[in-house]
Amino acid sequence: MTGMDLVVKNGKLYTGERFQDQDLWIREGKIIRIGGSFHAEEEIDARGMIVLPGAIDLHVHFRDPGYTRKEDWVTGSTSAVAGGVTTVVDQPNTNPPTMDVRSYRLKLDIAERRSVVDFGLNGGPGEIGTLAKLGATAIGEIFSYDHDRAELRRILETVAKAGLIPTVHAEDRWLIKEHTRHLREERDPEAYSRARPGVAEVVAVKEVLEMTEKVHICHLSTRGGLDLIRTAKIEGMKVSCEVAPHHLLFTRRNWRDQGTFLKTNPPLRDPQDKDALWEGLIRGDIDVVASDHAPHLPEEKKDEIWDAPPGVPGVETMLPLMLMAVRSNRITLERMTDALSTRPAEIFGMGTKGKIAPGKDADLVLINPRKITTIKADQLHSGAEWTPYEGREAIFPQITVIRGEVVFDEELRVKPGFGRYLPGPMAAG
């Protein structure tokens, strides 16, 4: 066997089921061998560190094009790699929204020039067949409340014909409208949770499951929604779902702490919902953890509850917070790695990603499990310039590697444009 480009030595490799005290050999961006003795041009000494597969964040809003005052592909992707995320999937609600050939190619051109992280792009519910051929990872996030029942059914059927997975933000438009109507005069931020009650998610999830056999539900937030998805899986439907860290770590009780800064869609739920989400994640009923990274500037989030934009930044803190959950014995390292790396790659056909194994891309995160950091906004890299997790403990990566290249080790080591486009499963050619 010829020489290697890189060896990661002296670390504990986590291959999904067990640790291995073996060296990891890499050539041309791929993992070639685990163990053995070869010559390598470069070496990373991982003594005292755990080597994990890089995280895949299926749900980010990098705001580029159109809203780059909040975030762009440089700041967003730098934030990703600083947090151990080596692949992202960007959502289509930019300006212009990614709905057709022109808007898709515009975003792709920007991302190829600016991203430091490997990436896929979701298409919106526009020219669905064309977007599939252009390489869209999936169609969505489809906001169910933006469409009446007949229109939503048509979109889901068209996505199925195009061979892609629809990813759905499930909240019922009529229930939101009715509850909001009675609460618009209130100024207490907690009213927002009542305006978009949990039953709105449950009703929307039920309707979507009646319309299609294959779907991915975004940022699940309720016990009732989880029960429906669990039943659908038992019945053999091809259903997957994700949970966001903010629904695992906050409840509506936290409105009093941070006010409108915690406004998200879906909103914060009851403690019972949070407990159910943790249980579902631990059991594997919830497949994936995804950040729903949705940055807005502090001056925007300070607005009153009905006018402040929904969404919180989270791509950089997702893996570090989940590693603290592992350290606290809230979740096993096996299930965490599955939810952040292996399952995202499996569900969305990222065949070269998601595991430490021969033939896979050398996307790696090296962590020191004893080095606990307090999250501070001024040490993060997002253009949002704030975090809802200020003051929480986390375990940040020491080194992030993408395709055998060190991209981050306390500072960015590659130039914008290093990130590689990952065309979806129906890409032409």
C-alpha cells in the first residue's frame, strides 16, 4: 500500500459501537485503514482525545442570499466547523427563495465560493422536478401552514414523483389563526406558546402522515406528534423526524428568562413535551438532532413578541451541548453519534459521510472530554452575535477535519470555498 497523506495517532476512535485504540490512516480525503503501520506525510497527535465522526446538521438557515446582515455562508459555515459540524443542509427560505433553476444556481454559486463546510441545498416547493435534477437534497422545509390541504397534498405527491423526501414544518394554519386572534393584545412572550399550541403540531403531523408514505418531520416539539410518528413507523411507513436542541433544553417556563429571544417556530412547549422528546431521542424514535440554526440580530429579537422574528442560532453549539448531555449520562455516546452523524447520512443518501470507516470521507471531530467550556456569545462565530445558551456548559471540539484537512483548531485553517457541494440523489449526471 502506498503512503498516506495523514495519520491521526494516539486517539480513541469511536466507530459507532465501541472505542478503538488504533491509528487512522487517510489518503486523498478518504479513510483508508483503521490500524496498521504506514508512512504519512502529516500527523495529528490525538493523545487524550476522542475521535468522532463529524456532525451533519440537516437544518440550517444561513440567510445567504438576501439576509446577509444576519448571516452569510462564510460566518455560518465557520460557526458550523467551530462546533464540529462538517456537513450542513441549507433551507430554501432565502431571498430569492430557492424555488427554481435561477434561484438554486444563484445559491449554489454563492455557497461554492463562500462555504468552508461541505453542504447540500434543499429546494422549496416550486419547480420540484427540476430542483431534484439540479441536485436538491430534499424539498422543504415545507411550511404546512402556508398551504391549504389540497395544495399540500399536491406538493407531497409531486415530491414523491420526483424521488425526493419532503421535509415538513408541521403546524396547522387554522388552529394558529384561531388561537392567535384571541391573544394579539397580550404582550407577555409566553402568549406565543399559547398562540401556536401543541395540538396545532399534532393535527398537522396527522394530516401529513395521511397524505404521504415517505416524509421527514422537522423540529418535532410535542409528545402527541412523537406518538403519531412512533405509530407510523411501527406500521411500516417511511417516516423520519428531527428534534432541535432548543426543544430539548428549554420549555415555556424559560420565557421569563430570555423573553422574545426564545421565540421560535414551533414555540417552546411544556416540560412534559421536553421529557417525551428526550425519551424519543434516546429510544431512537426521533432519528436526528438538527439545530434549526435561524440567526437574527439582537436588535430584531428585542422587538415585542408578535413582531420579533422567530428563530435562534445553534449550529455551533449543537454538538458541544449534546456532548455535555453524554457526559451527564442523559444520552449514550452511541445514540448521540447516530443522531448527529450516522442517521442523517442514511436518511438523505450521503453515502460518503456519517461514520469512521474505510471508504468514508475523513470528516472528524477531536474532543477532549475533560475540557468543559462555558458558552459565551463573544467567543462564537455566527453573524447573529448572540446565543440562547449563554452561560451553559459545553464540550467544544479541539480539532475539526473535513476530507482529511484540518479546517478548525481554535481558528479557521481553510479559505472560503473549501466546502464541497453534495448533490442529492436525483441529480442529473
